[in-house]
Amino acid sequence: MGDRRIDDAYADPDLAELRTLVLRAKTGDSEAFGVLYDRYLDLVYRYIYFRVGTHALAEDLTSETFLRALRRITDFTWQGKDFAAWLVTIARNLVTDHYKSGRYRLEICTAEVFDVPLDDQHIPENAVVDRIVYTKVLQAVQALGSEQQECVMLRFIHGLSLAETALIMGKNSGAIKALQYRAVRALSRALPVDLR
């Protein structure tokens, strides 16, 4: 048999839907862009929040990310599953610009992360242990170099693929694998034995 190539967008219904939404948004369809906004809002917000540490600033930068995406959607070139990576790249640039302004210093505020009421399924003792573990892991991630931090965040917190992470960070997949390996080893050494 001959070599059969199937367009990924037609082989995967979710990818086909995403491609259609992006193409519609590129032609000015605000409803399609609204669906994309709903689909990727949490991802972009979490990415920014982890970098800036405050809810209000994360909301502002998330809004600016989508505003820039809306303005530049006609420049977006469809290359498969990289729409999320394109949005995160915009967010990453905004966060970088924010810190380059010199008015702010990078810090993660854990108080806001934990300012969430417990639901009825959790007992206070478990919540305290979870907070301690989270704080220790967050401190270990913060002790990593900036590239390792970003790699860990994109791969493990946001669940992006190697290819998506490589696209966002401007590296090839092999470099991301090596960076991830070094980051995980550094975290392993930094975390207490009971958390490894």
C-alpha cells in the first residue's frame, strides 16, 4: 500500500473543532474568539498567576493577553495544536515586560493561593498538611533557575507537551527534555525525603 497521510485536523475531531474556531476568529467572528477565550482562560490565568503571585495583577495581564491575541489573531498561522502555546507566549512576553519595567520584583505570594475556603470533604488537619507540602514544593521550584522554573511550570502545572513547551520557550524538544531532567533532579535534591 502507498503512504497515506491524513490531515491531523480531520483525524482528531477536537483538533478539527479548534482549527475551525481559530479560522473563524481570524475572519472576525467574535463568537468563535469567545469560545477560544473560554477554553484557554484558565490556562493563561494560571500561567500568569504562578509568575506574578497576585490575583489582581494576574487578572490584568490575562485580560491584556486576550486583548493582544484578539488584535493579532489575523497574524496567527495555524500549525496544529499550538494555539495554546501562542497564547502562553503572549502571556509570557507580558509578564517579562511587566518585570522589565523595574517597578516590580518577582515574588510568589502563597497567601492568596491558600485564601480559599475548605469544602466539606476536607478536614482541617489535611488542609494544614497540604499547605505545608505545597509551600515546600513551591519554595523548591522558586529556588530553581528561571528557565527550569518555567519548564517545570509549563510541563507539570499546565500540562503542556514537550513541543508546546519548546515553542513557548524558544528551544527545541531535546533542549526541553534536558532542562526538564535537570530541573526534576534539582527538585529531588531540594525536597525533604518524605516529599520525594
